Amino acid sequence: DQWSIYYGAELWYAVAIHDWPALAVHLQANITQALESGDPSGLTMTSLTIGPHMLFSEGGMSQVAEFVDRSLPLAGPNDWILQICGRGLSGFMHFYQGRLDEADAAAHEAYRLLQEIGGLGWIDDHVSWLILEIALTRRAYHRFDEFLATQAARWTVQDTAASYQQGFMYLRGRALCLRQRITEAQEVLAQMEAITDPTGYDLED
């Protein structure tokens, strides 16, 4: 587990400074260490350190696919977090490969498990973003609007980072533009520009 924490910190630091070669190295080391251990707790910790952003590093898709394919069968009935993270990552990979049915099924299974355990911080945001993007890709606007409303309600009761809020609002703006509701889309843009992160994180970086 300590190795997962170390490599996870290195992974996210590499993302923060846009060092994609370093990210690929640490991602492979993290996955190799976790898979060699075969320990569900170590696999769970590693799954928490892998974000969908990492699929775009060199070899990221194949590295994460190997992790998901080998770790999910090792998840026991009570290994909720490993199941959620694995399903979520699987959903993102299917989505980026254009396999919308599989992406939708994986994302909604991850979302169902999240509701059962009461949520899981930023993992909620990743899975919710994926569900919204799939609905938007399919032009399922009614479904998009309904699900987005559930996420907007969460912002009032849960500490959702400003960067994630902007991500959801960006999708809303896109949906409005695609429906030719330009004035409303401009209002969303103004709301996005007004968001500030209380942590001081620079949203422009």
C-alpha cells in the first residue's frame, strides 16, 4: 500500500506539471507493483490513484486495460472501491474506443455501486462526467438534463472542486450550443468564468 501511495503521488505530480513521459513510467511501476502483490487492498489503493487523464499518456490505455482486466477478477464481494474504480476506468476506455453501449453499462454499474456506499469523492465526479458525456454524445438531451440536475444538487452538499464544477458546466454549455440555445450557453460560460476555487488552485493551468 505504501508503494501505491508513493507512485500515486508521483503520478499526480506528473499530471500537474504535464510530464507525460514520467507519468507513463510511474503508471507502469504502480500497476506492476499492485498486480505482482495480488493483494486486494493494494489493488484498491492503486485503483484510486489512476484517473481517466492517464489514459492519454504513452501506453496509458494498454497499461490501464491490463490493470482492470487482471484486478477486477480479484475483487471480492466487499471490495467495493476496487469494483467502482475498475468499472469506471473500463467505462472511460470503452467510451474513447467508441463502444458506447459497453461504456454506458460500465459507467452506470459504477454509479450504482457509488450510490450503495454513499459516494466516493472525486470518483463520483469522474463517473458522473462519463455518464453525462455518453448522454451528450448520443444527443440524449432529456437524459442529460435530468442527470446533470442531480450533480448540480450535490455541489450544495458536497465539496466538489471548482475544476470539476467547470467540467460539468462545460458539458452543459455544449449541450445548449448543440440545441442552438446560444444565449443560455453564454450565460453558462459567464458562470464558469466566475467560479473560483477556495483552495487557490489555478484553474488556468
